[in-house]
Amino acid sequence: MNNDQLSVTTEDYYMSKTVNLGIRWTTADLEVLPDNEGISYEIIDGELFMTRAPHLNHQRTCGNIHFELKIWSNSAKLGEPLIAPGIIFSEADNVEPDVIWISNEQLARLTDNAGHLRGAPELVVEVLSLGTNNERRDREAKLKLYSLRGVREYWIADWRLQKLEVFRRTSQPLLELIATFYSYDQLFSPLLPGFNCPVSRFFV
């Protein structure tokens, strides 16, 4: 893509969360986008998504989930959680999930020289942001992407409703919603042996 095709202005980016110019975006195109503080870009199946700086409660939830996974990981020594890592699945799929957990083996195998992952971690967590486009991205576009790319478990956290939806790869090749946990529930996962956490800790 050349600069003549970028007919969208900085103001346009702030006005809209999904940028659709009738073209397929690639990872290389991110280099020519405006470097605006508090704005992040993701590409899913060639579609560009823009996200503004999230609500503080969004960030608290990300931090809490990472903290609980970190405590378990320090004991289990099977892998580690990461906050907002870059994952480049392909030139048309470049995302930055809120939190992931990845095994030691996958981390060693998938990390490139630039410090980006080039494949699927075992667990991905997205915390819902305000806005219809943001929710569509997490519930539809990312669910499909993570399903196709081999993520084994996908959590969608909603800090406003204090609930966590768990999608898991079961007998079907795609991720399926297998449970919805609320603040009074205990969360566990066969992916994380011995992990048992009150969901309420994610939303304090």
C-alpha cells in the first residue's frame, strides 16, 4: 500500500474504531499509521481495528487476571502470563490481546527476534471495552481468529457485569462457550492444573 491510499486523517481515527477503506491491511501498513499516544491498532483478516486508551477498570481487570495467573505460574512453573503481547499470526492477522498464558515450550518456539509471538498461546484473555465495534471485535472477529489459529482456551471478561465467559476447544475444532462464571463462582481450567480462583478477584 502506498501513502496515497491512506486518505483517512488523524481526526478520522479518533472518530471511528474500525477503519474500512475497502482495502486489506497488512502488518507492514502499521508502520505508516499515525503514532498517537493512547491509540493501538490491530489487524484481523485484513481489517484494521483502532482502540482508544481503555477505561481504568479495564486496565485493573487485566492486571488482576495477570496477577492471579502469575501466582499460579510461579508455583506450577509450566509457563507464564503476559500483558498485551504482540501476536503476529500472519501479514493479515496482527493482534495485541489483553492477557495471555503461554507454556514454556510454546514461548520458546514462537518468539521471534523482535520479541513478538508468531503463533497461538494456549490461553487468551480479552477484557471487553466500551463500544459496539470493540465488542464485535472481541466476540466475533477475535473468537474466529483464535479458533482458527489454535488457541485452546479463550476468556472474555466483562468488568461492568463482573462475569467471565470461557470458550474452550472441546470435541469441535473451534472454540465453544462452555461456561459463564460470575463473581461468586470459583474459576478453574483443565488447561491450568491446580489453578482455582474466585472470579471476584478479577474485578476488585
